[in-house]
Amino acid sequence: MRPLRYSINVTLDGYAGHEVVPGLADDEVKRVHLEALHHHHAANVGRADVLLYGRVTYEMMEAAWRRPADGAWPAWMEDWMLPFAETLDAAEKYVVSSTLDEVDWNAKIVSGDLEAFVRDLKEQPGEGIATGGLTLPLALAERGLIDEYELVVAPVIAGHGPRLFDGLPQQLDLELIDRTELASGAVALRYRPRPARAGST
């Protein structure tokens, strides 16, 4: 069974907005942070056979990281962004949406029973499935489908914004399995769900 891995960038206070970047007023601090994140997440995507996104995350990723029709990446894209861009662009994708009629960019729409679909996807051979965002991972966590949680914690206190897993109906107990400090001062913390004890409810 291939694992479903969830990874997201967060602040110290659990805010998951993409616009919060350490040292936003300092170009060099900002560059170091973004470069470290891109390298880290390129490796994450590279060890997945499939990406599973909700509509919002899919559209955001497509707008930023889809290779232009002429095959040339835009001039604003730094060299250190290319491994992430190329890996993401080429990846097979599934999009969970009740509002989209069609997708492309190596993608297919998921309809019907989400839990049955994801369990079937996990049963297929391969290295893993990667997901991100907020809304879809909440639904996946509620169903006990996420095998690994990674929080890439930036050294920032935002004080506002959407928080992870707001509305989760039950507590999830996790155990730390890996900790990686990035060059920017961010820390990638990887967890897996603790197995339920016999007789527990």
C-alpha cells in the first residue's frame, strides 16, 4: 500500500497562508526561505506517483507552475525554482471537485465516494500520494486516510488567517518521525498517526 502524505507550510501560530514569508521586507532573507522551501517540496513531489488536490489548490498550482504552451518557463522564474516547477508540471494529478466540469494538466476529476476512491488509489503499487491545501486534507483526516503529516513551520507569527484542521471533529494523536531544519530557519516536522490501542475508542 502506498502512503498518502500531507505537507503544508505554516507559521508558528498555525496560519497556513502562502503570502506569509519570513523577512518579507528583506530580499535576501525572503530568497533564502523560498529557495529552501522549493528544494524541500520538489523532493516531496518527486517521491509521489500521484498528486491529490482540491479545486482551490489545483487551480493555484496550475496558475503558478504549469509550463507555458511555448515550452519556455517565464523570465521571472529563478533557476532554483525549476526543479519544483518541472516535477510538479509533469506529475499525474487527481482533483476533488464538485464544481469543475473538466481539467487537464495531467489531471482527472474525482467524483463519487471520496473515501472509496482514495483507499483504492492507496492500494495501487507505487511510492506514494501527495496532497496539500486545507479543505481536502481536513476531509481526508476525518476519514483516517492520511498516513503522514508534514508541517513546514516558518519562524513567523502571523496573528491571523486560516488555521489547519479547523472543524476537525476528533483529536488526532501523532508521533514525530523526522525533523529537518531548512537553511531559512524553517523546520520540517513529519508525523504519523499513532496506532489505536486495543480497547480504546
